[in-house]
Amino acid sequence: MSKAAVRAIRVFEKFASTGLRGKMTAAFFSGLLKLLHPRKQVIDDNLKLAYPQSPERWRKDIRGQVYENIAWTVTELLALQRDPAQAFKWVHKVSNMEIADELLADKHGVIFLSGHFGNWELLAGWYAQYALNHGHKLYILTQEMHDQDISRYIERIRHNVKIELIPKTTSLHEFTHMLKDGAHIALLNDIAGSWKVSVPFMGHDATNMPGPAVMSMLSGAPIVPVFIYRDAPFEHEVEFLEPVKMPDKSLSHDERMRSIILECNNVYESVIRRRPELWFWLHKRWRP
């Protein structure tokens, strides 16, 4: 994206808000997405693979809802910049908050497992502010984009909602040290990885990123899944799930890693199948 595009987004940031302005902003982005149909074929192919018995009409409807969710995600993120504390109003229900509260109270390090689902940026901003109020920072992994202007913009809006960024180049040793010191690190691990060993995901083999599994094995930090569900514009539910089950230590390193990744994939599948319209189907999750 060019500097002109970033300037245009900043105009929307100043305009976006709840109420009528929010509806107008979301309508613009939704209309643009449905006009351009970005990655339409990728979405359709993914849906056919995950739901082989689904009718074409259903897949088309889900695709439209996916675009709608993205439009509202962008709108809410822009509106949040006016006052990041709005996140506490927009998240109107939290299930199993005691899981996070126990980690915060006991100063445990934790790996939060989430994905490109619902408004994942709002989830991170909400928890980052909540954790900061309890003496913790939330760290997320970030990767430099080819377009430096948009990278700087994304960094700014994340810092604005109190998220701490960790470069993707950070070593496993440093991650392990942070977790042992009580860091709360969130990872979006629902995309294809470069790891050559495939593990099933939604009924089909897929490459996976081993990051959460390796970090947990090295640090002893639990992997706690957490997801956000959109009930309506600016109305969301957050759900913390029980920590991912760790395999027996008598297994080999690779067997333990595969077992953890499979458990994580099973969590993702159960969440996605509950609300498929909230997942980012635009990604080529099942690569050849």
C-alpha cells in the first residue's frame, strides 16, 4: 500500500465511530470487498475442502459473511483508536475469565492460542488493557510487511491499545526466557507453516507452525486458547478455553510436538465449525 492509501485509512479513522458513522464506514468497506471479491477462488476452494457436502449457495453466503466480518473488523479497529477503553464496553460477555485471572494473579507465563477469527485485533487490544491493569503486558508476534508505511501504521494502532510487539526474528531462547519470567504471549497459529511434517486440520493434512508447541515444551508455559465471537457490530463475546493437553514426556520430541499441534488444530476446528463465517478463509491454509 502507498502513502496515499495510508492517508486514506487515517481519514476513515477520524470518521469511524459507533452508531451511524460506524454503519457508513462498514458499508463502504463491505461494498468494496463484495465488489472486488478478493481471493474469491481461495475462499471457495477452502470451503469445498472443509465442507465437501455443502451446496454452492451456502458457500456463497458464507463468503459474503466473511467479507462482512472483515468490514466490521476494520471499522471497529479504526473506531477503537478514538478511545481504546471502548474495548471494555464492546466485549459484553467473557466465558471462563477465571482461567486468565488465575494466570494474572499467580504471575504465570502463558501462550495464548488464537486465530484470524472474529475481530482478533479487538481481542488483543481488550486483553492487553485488562492485563496491564493487573500488572502484565500482552506481547504479540509481528512481522515486517513489504510496505513500510502500512507496517508503521499497524504498529501505531496496536501500541495505542497497549499491545507490545515482538519481532518475528526473536529467538526461541528469548521467548523461553520471557515465558519463564511470566510473559503473556499471544500467537495466531491458524495459518500454513513452513514445517514440512503435516498434521491433520479439518480432515485434511496441512503444514503447521510449531511455535506454540516448541515454546511450551521449552518453557513449561501452558497453551491457553482464547477466541472472540461477534454477536453484533460493537458487541462481542470472549471465550477462554482450558489449556491444551500436554503429551506424556516419555514420547520423543517430535511425537510430543506433533501431539500438541494436533490438539491445537482440534481446538481451531471446533471453534471454526461453530461459526465458519468468522474465520479468515482468504488464506491458503491447505497448500500443496
